[in-house]
Amino acid sequence: MIHRNNESPLISTHLRLPNVQEFLYSNLFLLLVAGYLVRAHLLFVSLAYSELQTEFKKVKSLMIPSYMIELRKLMDKYPSSELNSF
């Protein structure tokens, strides 16, 4: 089927108003969906970060006493007076 000036029916050189509105509405819809997905992802990352931070605090509170115990053992094993006797 041949149209004006031998143009293909799929190629239009001008935009009609309904097509422009449809294009703008589809862009708006895609932006809303993308915004929702970004918001959901940020919420997930925030919750995961918060959970990891609380777990790190728990582990840190457990590590400090054990670190001090190991340091005391080393200090008892190697007293400071012997270190200065070189």
C-alpha cells in the first residue's frame, strides 16, 4: 500500500496530538515505575545497612573484651621490664 509521497505507513514525518500525549503519558508512567523501584531498593539497602550496623556493634562489643584478655596474656607472658633489657 503506497501513501502520499511514497511514504511507508510506519514512518510518519509529523506527530499527531494523541501520539504526543500517549508518548508523554507512557514516559510519565515509566518514570513513576522507575521512581518506585529506586525507592524500594533504597529502602531495602537502608534496612540491610541498619541490620548490619547492629550486628557489627554486637560483634564489636564481644571482640573488645577478648582483645583485652589476649593483650593481658601477652603482657603477662612478656613483661615490660624484660623488653627494655636489651
